[in-house]
Amino acid sequence: MANPTPLPEYRFPVDPWRLTELEYCDDDLGHTETLFAVGNGYIGMRANPEEGRNAHSHGTYVNGFHETWQIKHAENAYGFATTGQTIVNAPDAKLMKLYVDDEPLLLESAELINYERTLDFRTGELTRGFVWRTPGGKRVRVASTRLVSFEHRHVAAMTFEVTLLDDAAPIVISSQLMNRQDGEDEYHVPNAALGEGDGTTDPRQASQFADRVLEPMLSEHDGDNTVLGYRCVNSEMTLAVGMQHVVETTGAVDIEHSTEDDLAKTVFTVEAQPGDTIRITKFASYHSSTGVPAEELADRCRRTLQRAADDGLDQLRSEQQSWLADFWAASDIELRGDDRAQQALRWNLFQLAQASARTHEQGIAAKAVTAGGYDGHYFWDTEVYVAPFLAYTNPQAARKVLRFRWQMLDTARARAKMLSENGALYPWRTINGEEASAYYAAGTAQYHINAAVVFALRRYLDATGDIEFLAHEGAEILIETARMWADLGFYNTNGSGSFHIHRVTGPDEYTTVVNDNTYTNVMARFNLRYAARTVRFLAEWNPEMFEHVQRSTELDLGELDTWDAAADAMHIPFDEELEIHPQDSEFLDLEPWDWEGTPPDKYPLLLNFHPLVIYRHRVLKQADVVLAMFLRGEQFSEDQKRRNFDYYDPITTGDSSLSACVQAIVAANVGYEELAVDYFQQALYLDLHDSHNNTADGVHIASAGGVWAGIVYGFAGLVERGDFIEFTPRLPAAWDSITFHLTRHGSKVRVDLDHDGCTLTLADGLGVPLRVDGERLVVSADNPVRIAVQINK
């Protein structure tokens, strides 16, 4: 077993409801730009300073707004992905440049008497305040706030407040909209980590465009509103962004407006006296579309801005706090006995809120809307790590995520046909539904994406009982994914009649294009069985709805039997000598990795070794057999779980950000408390400590979902059985107690976890079915249920 990992020094004061920095530092701008970013699932704003000066990467992102480009393969082949997709850095509305005595405020060189910046998890607002001593010796208090509305999808609001403390001076504040995608301002510093300047590349980062992306369609100032409109050159997506201001000051203010294709300014000038304050409230709005003209989007921006200004900032703030109060009532995890861990927990949960609040049937990208990492692509991250959290805390948001995948079905059908398969094959990485993975071995070959979508569907249906969604969307997903597996696999001819799936890649991208990947086969078997069983249920429950599904998919009822047969015959690799499940049919024959000869600076391996070198060795990016045991735990005995974990844990690099959270859950499940806590902490602080050295590229949103899962599935031991739930509590000695809530079929259950077990109490709704020691019980208003801790043998 690995030794516990010591936590690095933590430069943020411990506060259970806030993340605060008490001094400005430009050594880790990219890291803090991500940590303090604000968003609502549609709009995301990196925590760049309002003054718009030096930054790791100025960024504002709109979910799904992307440009396309032709993928150029050095050697092309039939069926390779042809169209790349990259999220576009939308015009920046954060800019509020400040000049006092015509001297610009530049944080990196300014003399700051004090400084504080805080992201508040209960208000959803980023605040910043400091006192600046100008080069002329005058003290100026500067305060700013920023929020992206959880209640109003298209609205962001900022304030910028300046007060002279000593002497009179002219104050100039230049509020701007700037298209940074096609031209940085004069203060941008090229950053080698972004591949700017030295040619270094990292596949986890965003592609860099060589040509213009946003074609200007309009640049207008009309009354109180300024709006810029664009169309992407290739994807032809359209975008409009607008701003409107409210000014409060004790003196006279001069206001000037100017608009150009890529830059709009509203400049405020005040001849201020000591004690005078100028306060500007800036409302911003973003609207995007796959085809609506930019002029119409501009009209939408104007209407949105006017409503926001009429309602006022105080109402926006009140709505923000009300939304978050509901979020925390459903999603909070109270961890007692470790204030630092409590703060980190809430930061991770807050990121899940920011990623999902207003997706409106868009996907949730691997970096949400905090940066352009992974080109803004949607992976399986959402379905496996984020959707379960949403299913049990915010079912409406989970439903939207699944509808997004349902809307992709026609494109997935076309992709399956391209790869000579029946049914539908979801893309490994995408924004618009088309496969965008240029490296098929670690991309397209990950067919298990189909099972991930079905896994998320089952989690949602088990948590909600939403039969209407099953009938109208879910059944179609089940049918088309099952058809793909039935066609992809084959029965061998050596007499055993087992069903095999060859030449696929599992979650572990250090072992690619293999035969009978255990994770893939386990999940394919689940997909096939669940599809057959659920479609039969629909036929019995509502024949009329089923008839519609049958017509739309041209389903032959005989297909259900073929799916069951394939599932029953599915080959799951197992080594009798080691008594473990090999990762694939050839994994145990690979050469062991030279762990002692690999220095720490050679990790992650994917940035330091050719793929072929890695593929030849018995080394893992993440342990996908361990993941299979988490997702389909009932398919493995307790002894198999422990043996598999013991085998794979020492050869797992953890180079994947999805590794630690899963290792924590399964370590807890098999009784390795100390190791479980160690891995949980790795996941908990993954971004806060920047332990993978790429948080600058955006939040690891799947790991944030994995942190929630670590508590709920790991230490509380939740198992969802469909008809009921079970718990196997195991609170680590390091903590005093944990409390969280689950929403299931409209009822809310409070779970209180302590060292002796856990207590389930109905907080709202009807009774919730439960099984304890083989006995069926119901948690009801007058019947809380106590579950004693079980000692692993």
C-alpha cells in the first residue's frame, strides 16, 4: 500500500464558507484565475483582475459556443475524425481599467497597502478590496464585486468602486468589451505553458487558432446599451455580448462612448476630491446560437440588460443567495472535525453548482466553463462523475444533461454507421455531437462512453422514477446503445460460445486498443441487460408509449433476447492463479514498468514518453478494473474486490485526475481506511493544491463530482438497488461526523454518519425504501433508521 501523502502548505485562510487570498501574487495567476472563477453553467468568467492587465489567460466562456476546424492527420484513414471543435474565448466584459492622475493601476507593480479577494460560497459573489498608493503617493481604496447569475442564464453583474483617501485627483474608469480571441491588449504576456512562444504542447490544453475566429457582425451603442455581435467563421455560430452601466458619485461625471469591431468602451471621468467615491455597476449579457443572426441576439442582450438594470443589483444578489440556499439545503456535506477539509468540500460542491446551474440542455465540459482546457469538450466525465451527484441533489439538472445526450442520438447513429456498427456510438470527445478526438487509440476506441451514458440514465431513473423521461427519451438511448454492443462483440468459435469485444480502449489510456478489456465488458454487459429489462418493463407498464418507441426505433422484440444472450455469454477475464481480473486479455503478459528508474519529474508519463513505450508496459494512468468494481460492485465478490485493488493500486500512476476519487471509494469499500482517506484528500485538494499542475487550464469538474461520491458511496457506503437503497457506513477516525442529504423519488433523506454507523431521517416527502441486514425497511417521518457499522473481515 502507498504511504499517506502529506498535504502541502495551504496559503488560503481556513473558512468553511469562503475561499480567500490575503495578498496579491502573480506567481500562480493561472491557478487562482481558475479557483476564483465564477459561472453558472452557461457563462463562465475566469478570475482575471478587472483592470485587465497581466494574466495567465484572460477568459470568458459560453457553454457550447465553439469554432470548428479541419483535423489534419499526418496519415489519414477511413473513419478518422475530420472536424475539430474548440470553445471560443468570448468577448471579455470584465474589464474596468482604472487611472488616477493618468497613472494606470497595474497590480503586478502597484504598491498595495492591503489586499483581500474572496469567493463566497453562500452569496456566489467574488469580492476584492485593497488600498493602492499611487506613484504620486496618493492612497486610493478600490473595491469590486463580480457575479454570474444562477437565476438568470444570460446575466453577469459587476461593481467597481474607487475612493480617494488623501488628495484630489482626476479618476478615469474605462469599462470595456474586448474580443480577446482575435487580439489581446497591449499588456498580454505570452505564456509558455499555453504553447505560446516555445512550441510546447499538452493535449489537455486548448488548441490555438492561427486565423481570425470571430467575424464582426455589429458594434453599436444605443442609449444606455453597448452591444457587439459576432459569427464564428467556420461553425457559423453566433454570439452577442452587451453591457449597461449605473453610475453613483458625489461629483460630476463625464461619460464617453466608443465602439469598434473588437473593442467597445464607456469611459467615466471624475474630478474627485478626498473622500469622494465613484461606484459603477456594470451589467453584462451573453446570448449565443447555432444559427440565429447576431442582430437578433443583440436585441435579446438589450432586453436582458434592461430587465437586469430595472431589477437592480440588490435583487440579483438576493436571488443569487436564495438559489444557493436551496442548493446547499440539497447538496451540502457537513464534515465535522476538519475545518480545512470542510472548506475544500464546499469549494468542490460550489464548482458543481457553477458547472450545472444553467446548462439548459447543454453538456457539462471537462473544465465546465472555467477555462478552455480540453478545447471545452464534453467527455464521459459528466455521466459517470457529475450526473450521479445531480440525480440525488438536483434531478432537474440531471434530466437536462441526459436530454443533451438524447439530442445527440442522430449524430451518434451516423458515427456508428461510419465504424460499421449498428445502433449508436457516442463520441469520445465533442461539443457539437461529432467525434473530435484526433487520436483514435485513446479516443474513438473508448466505446465504453455508450455504457457511461446508460449508467447516468439508470442513476437518474433510480433516483427519480421519471418514467415519462424513460418513455420519451431514455428508451431510445437504451435501444441504440445496446444494438451497438450486440453488433460490436462476437461469439467465439472454440466451443465455449463466450461473447467477446475486441480492439477497444478502457478508461486507462496507458493501455489502448486491446481485447476483452474487463471494464468495457462489464459495462457492456450492464448496458445490454439493463436495456432489455427496462424496455420490457416499458412495454408492460405503458403499451401505448412502448409502441411509439418501437416504431421510432424499428425495434424487433427478438432483439431483446439477443441482448440478454450476449450479456449472459460476456467474457469477463479472470486469472485463476492470481485470482484477479486482468485489465484485458494480454495485460498480465506486459513488461513491468521500471518504477525505481522513473524520477518524479517524468510524471505524468504521457508528457514524457512516447505512447508505444507506455503501451508496452504494465502501468496504469487510472485503474479501470477498480472503477468497474465501484460502478458495478455487485458483479464482484468481496474477496475479488480486495485482491483486484491490491494488485492494481501499486501500478497506478494516478496521472489521471479521475484516479484518486475512485481509489478512495474502493479503498473505503474494502476496509483500507487510511489509504481511503489519503486518496480522498488527493481528490479533495486536487485543484486547490494544483497537484496535477494544470488547474490553470480549468477546474477538474469530474474530480469534484468524485469528491461527493467519495463521501456518499465511499465512507457512507451507499448502494443503489433500484427498488431500495443500502448503506455500509465507515467513518474514518480522523473526522468526528458527516451529514448530507439525498433526494430520492421526490423525498429528502438526511444521513448522519458517525463512528458507530449512520442514522437515516426523513427530512421531507414520503417514505424511502431501505434494506438493512437483508430486512426491508422504510425511512419515514416517524421511523428514523439506525445502521450499525460493519467490520470488514
